[in-house]
Amino acid sequence: MPHSEECRKIAEIIEGYRGGEFGTYDSSHVERWIAQFDEDEQETVLLETLKILKRNYITADNFTQFVNTLIDSDSVYNGEKDNYWRSVSLLDIQKNGNSQDELNDILVQAISERYSVSEIIGKESDEFIYLDDFIFSGNRLHSDMQDWIVNTAPNECRVCVITIGWFIYGQWSTEKRLKKIAEESGKNIKFVFVSYTEFRLENRLYRKDYSEVFWPTDSIANLDDYDNWFRNENFDPKYRQENGVKNKIFSNSRREDYERIMFKYGLKIMGFSSQNSGVVKPLGYSTFRGFGFGSTVFSFRNCPNNNPLAFWWGDPTASSSHPFSKWYPLLQRKTYGS
């Protein structure tokens, strides 16, 4: 295969995905995925996907390293470190999936080794930690925290939301919503958000031309099927304008083509089913009308559904009559309840 080197490098990054639950993610797996794209599109997709994965694929080692870093972060421990880690309560309140359990286990092990403390999940305290790997839209964090704030949180406390990173709009809007819930509940809760600075990614509308998500230019309007999709979506499109400014996620020379290709195949995938939910968009699930969330972040635990559909949609074990059989995913998603 002409792009075997890129396929090999991508396979090296994703080989431990979900502990091999979906089979062996080797070069052949990547080759099978890329073969679904037109031949003249494959190099762009492989090079840009490799670039994103190198930077934004969160491995188990990345998370363990992050946890060990945050234990020593004064923005977390709020004063005297030893007392904080002996008295803090780790929240285990995630409604969907088991990511918080996995990540909490990593933190508990690190704290127990450092401070000989073991029982910190759900203990009585006025200092709390909500741990997750990333904030995308913030909807899951909002949903998880809402019931806890209203029904369980003490009248006065501090909550430290700790993630490797976040999309800037998602973090801002979620913090605003959580503060409002606390105020309406008559509780004095201080929220602190902690992440790696370099993992705070731009996705605000007024900064779309500098965005670090898939945000296509008006070149997508020339694609087959675009007009039909656009009529159904019924929104005022805010296309990205090329500005030549260096982007830490995408290559300037390939970004426009890459986004157009991924949008094209997202449209194709949406066409496989006549029963798509309203949140399904070509560039990833989103509650907003538009092209899709366009996330550029991946995790060893699961591929976020906020990422473009062409990365994760499909299931090679599905029956030939099922829409999932019509696309082979690079990083198959584990869905809730399955």
C-alpha cells in the first residue's frame, strides 16, 4: 500500500485502544479504514489524522502522569497539601459509562501511595474533586453535577473539577450553569477548574477562524448532498475563513481539504440511516444546529461521539442489513448500555 508508513504510525498510537476490545488495531486495520476514502483523499486524511493523534490522543500513561502532576498542584490542594489529600472527597457521580470509576482508581492509587490514604470516594467533606479526562460540550458534567448540587452537596463547599483539558466554550458555559444551580439551591459553592494549559482548545464562535476543532470553510457547499442536508438542518452557516495563522492542531496547507473530506464522509455516513437523532451531525454529535462539534481529542478509553463520524461510526460485526455495517471505524465506540 502506498501509505503504509503513515498507517503503521497511526496503528502504533492507537494499538492499546480499549484494551483490544474491538480487535487488533494494527496497520491492516488502519489500511482498511483509509481504503473507504477516495484515492486522492487518502494522503491528506492520513497525514492530518496522524498529526492530531500524536498531539491529542490521551493514553493511559498520559492520564497517570497527569494525576501525579495534579497531586502537587497548588491550584488543586488549596492550602496545606497533606491535610487536603487526607480530607478531600472524590466524587463518583457519573450517570453514563464507567470512565469516572477508571480515572478515580488511578487517582486513589496515586494518593494512597503518597499519603497512605485509601477511602476518599464519597466521604464527608467540604472539599470535593470531580475527575474526568476532558470537557467537550460540558453537558455530561452539568448533568452529573446538577443532582449532586441540589440533593447532596453541603451548603458550603469547594469543588475542584479536574480534567486533562477542555474546549473553551464548553468549560465556560458549564461553569456558568453550575454556579447558577448552586445559587438557586441557596448553596455557597466555589468551583475551581484545573487542566493542562496547553490542552485548552479553542471552539468559540467569535474565534472560529482560530478554532482548534473541525470547522469547515464554505468549500463544503460544493459537495454532493450538501444542499439536501443544509435544507433539513436549517441554520445560518458560520464558515471558517482562512487566515494563514499557524494552528497547533491542523496543518495550514491541508486543513481546508481535510475538513471538507471528513465532512463529506460524515454526510455519507448519515445517509446510511433514515432514523438519525437530531444531534447527529457530519462532524460529530452536537445539540447546536450546524456542522457538528468537530472535536479533535481522542482517548484510550473511548472515541468521543463529538468527533467527526468518519472516525468512530460503524461496527464490523453488525449484520449486513444494519447501517453500522456500511462503514468501518478507525476507533469503534463503546456505547452506553452495551
